[in-house]
Amino acid sequence: MEFGKISPLGTSEIILSMLGRKVASGQSLTITECLMALSASGAIIAREYGPGPAEMTVNVPQLPETVKGLLANYAG
């Protein structure tokens, strides 16, 4: 006897399934449903592909030497 893996569906998957069936049937989404779809898809994409907020850091961009040279030329 072989058992299949049972995994619970998250809220995002349920929302996307529900809204996906609505779009597939030819209906258009309301503004609220569009926002729900954006939020749910963002949650899934972040969970599957992107780093979480704890891993995200903001770094100050460094200017290339050519840009620094141009700034020096235009400064005086």
C-alpha cells in the first residue's frame, strides 16, 4: 500500500487558486481581488525565490572611477 504525501495549502495558494479559476472562466477581477492576487503572488515568490527581510541589507552604492572623474572635471 502506497501513501501519497499530504501537504496543507497555505492561504496564498488558496487565494491564487480561487482567483485563477475566476480569470480562467473569463471573469475580470475587482480591485480588491487584484490586490489579493498581488499580495498572494508576492508572498509565494518571496518564499520560493527571494530572500527574507532578515537577509536583506541596504548598501550604499559605490560610484565607478570614471563617474568620479567626470564629477571632478565638472566641479572645477
